[in-house]
Amino acid sequence: MASSATRPDDAPARGLALDTIARVSPRPATRRTTTKSGVAPRTRCSACLLQPRLCVCRLIAPLALATRVLVLRHRKEVHKPTNTGRLAALCLSNAELRTFGGRDERFDDRGFFDPARRVLLLYPRADARELARDALDPRPVTLIVPDADWRRAQKLAQREPALAGVTPVRLEDGPPSAFRLRKHTDARYLSTFESVARALGVLEGEPVRAELERVFQVFVDRALYQRGQLAAELVTGGVPPLPERA
Ligand SMILES: [Zn+2]
């Protein structure tokens, strides 16, 4: 369960080099959403879906990598604040979020196959081999990543005809998931963002994984703080101050 998941580093991660993440993104637009009670509307960033004060977008300098990441996000994930495929796309300039699962909607496989690229499906299907750089094939990779609950991801990876010809790859065993925003998840299974970060660690190098995981930890901590589930002093990089009143 997510609640029992241990963080790789249980200590409050103070002093992380957040200043290495340049402030490059303009302040994103916000949108009004309604709380569960339906009473008090509040504003959230339209990109990361955190409250404006806690928005992580300004901490993200999108990485320009050779690997193209194509996140196939199920339509049920689109509006969930806990969805992490959204955050992955914000962190990578060469990433695309594509929605699937619409009723009577044809699966959109445009651009899947490009002879100039090695196309891989990141999903631990029975025939998947461990992701590795291919010394014999120097082409950059297009990494297709299902972003859905396990049942829907499995259905997509195993039954979608458009993916039948794509080579499936899996990640080597690693530390448990540090994702703590959803109940009833198993720490053995990684969130979409963590999967992408680890895959890019293999394909692009460990500094890329480290940079992405740093953003992820800030996002998770701020989301937990927003819910009142994490003390301010334990939030990675600290909680941004309240704006001064005029
Ligand atoms: Zn944001």
C-alpha cells in the first residue's frame, strides 16, 4: 500500500539543489476548481494542478533529450490531480501526452513508428526484456509509456493492435515507489513519472533521473502538504511563503 511505502531517503531532504532547477517557465494560468464539498471553489495551476502558492511549474526547466517520451494517458486520468504522466510531460521538452480510452474513439497511433528511431513500450509484459542502451543500434528511442491504472495499462499493452509490433521493455528491479498520493497502491509498482525517470536514467544517464526525481519529490511533498498530510518543515525545498498583503 502506498501508505506503507518507504521513501528511499526517510530524512527530510533539506538543502536539495533546487536552485539548479532554473526558473524558466512563465507563471502558468490558473483555473477554478471546486472542492469535494462543492462549496468553496479554489484556484489551481492548470498545468500541475497544485494550488498557485505550491505550483511546481516555476521550478521546472524542461529537459531537451534525444529520447522522445510518448505518454498514453487513459481519459480517466486526465483530471486527476494525482496523475503523474502530466508532470512527466511538463519536465521534458520532447514529450507528448496523448489520451486514449474514449468511447468509440479510434486509438491514435500517429507518429509511433519512425525508421529513424527505436520504438519501445515501457511495460512489463511477459515478453519484455530489461531496458538497456543498445550498442548495436545507435538510433534515439521513442519510449511509449501507458499512464493508467494497472488493469487499463495491461489491457492497452496486451490487446491494443497498434502496439503489437512495439518492443516491450521493463525496468530492472529497484527501490520501492516514493509515490504517496494514492491509496491502495502497491509500493512495488512505480508511478508513471518514476517509471519514466528510471527509464531515462538508463537511456540518457543518471543525472537525468536524479533531476527528474528531485522535481517529483517536491511535487509529492507539496501535494501532501496541500492536503495537510505533511508538515511544512518536511517539505523538500520548503514551502513557498504566502504572498504579502498589500
Ligand atoms: Zn503549476
